[in-house]
Amino acid sequence: MATVLSYNTHCVPYLTSTHHVDRICNYIGLLSTKYAPTIITLSEVFQPWVRNRFLQQLNQLEGTWKASPTIYPANVTVSSGLLILWNTVKIGRYGTMHSILYSRCCQLDCFSNKGAIHIPFKTVGDDSRVVNVVHTHMQAWEPTVLCSQVRKSQFTQLANMLGTVPQENLLVTGDFNENPNKDFASTNALVVVPSTDNAVLHTFDQNYYDHAYTNSRANSTIEVANIENNFGPSDHRAVVIKMFA
């Protein structure tokens, strides 16, 4: 089984404190103990010092963890904020990594280099499985006419990326900043990963922004992560995706 923990950490550039980062790391540690993720996909890890603090503290998780490189760093702006971690005891890299930088943005989102990252994995063990993980974080708000269709263009870029990566057990995770896009799913031969109890999942206020798509229809489920109804210090709730369960 491959278990993916996906979480928007709410580490807003220039406003995030070490206290907040430490609380997020502690919460991820608790979730890791409960759900035993194979892969952790994080967003809003924008600044280098935040990334370094995450890597330092999350290195204490059970297992031996590796991390994706910083994607699209910059000086005036900040990076994509995307970070993928994987436990090499359970899973390993299996091929070439890919990434894209979204060409359109709006308002404050233009101070970050949002995009998507793909890493191919293969689980360890006799019954090893390939998993192609794509992680993304999309435009947050589209409040004006000038901002309209930004996320639509990002979905187009993401679809183009999906056409260039291996298709075996494809899993697309992240904070999409909108409820599941069924047109994107059907056009790209994907399905929205079903919840464990077919419930409507709320990950940001009453919205289902943090979800996942896959072309591996068998035995894939998603649930909102929590520790005894504690949903953590971020403004988003984490989700746990299980494949081959």
C-alpha cells in the first residue's frame, strides 16, 4: 500500500513565525504516527528558512526520508512552496522528476512561483507498485475580471504536463483552490479519489479544495486527517490518500 499525506501548511511568506512552523511540524509528526504515510506532499513551504526548518524537524519521523529539491526559487518572489518527502524504507524514486511553472497568476499569487512537480516512485517489497505522484498548488483567488480564467489556464498547463509523464498509477494531489474539477478529471482520464465513506469533505471552510485525482481506480480512497478531531494549526485540513489498500 502507498499512503500519501497532503497538507497546505499555511506558511505565508514574511508573516510565518518559527512557532507556527514548529506547530505544523509537530502536527505532521502526530499524523505520521497515526497514518504512517509513505509520501508527504506539502504546499506553502515558500521560504528557504521554512523549508530548512521542516527538513530538520521532519527528519525525526520514523524511517529514512528524502526530499524534493526547491522548485523555481527566486529573489523578489518566493518559490513554488511545493515539497515532497518520501520514506525510503517504504518507497524509492523510480525515474525522472518533472516540474512546471504556471505562466499566469493574479494579485498576491504573482509573488510566488506556483506550479507542479512530478516524482515517479516504486514501493519497496515483493509486491512493489509504481506510483507517479504529481503535486500542485493553484491560484488562490480570482476576485476581478483580470483574474478570471487564471486557474483554468493552470489546469491546461497541468493537463499538458500529465501528457508527458508516465501514466502508471498516476496520482495528482494538492491545494487546487476549488472544489473537484470533473471536467479536468474526465478530459484527462482521471477520477476524483473517492472518500472513505462517500461523504462531502471540507478542507478549507466549507470547501473541498484539498483533494486528489487518479487513474488508478481500484482501492484508492481519501479522508480528512485529524487527531481526535484536532485538524491542526493550518487554515487547511490535511488529507490522507491510500492506494492499493
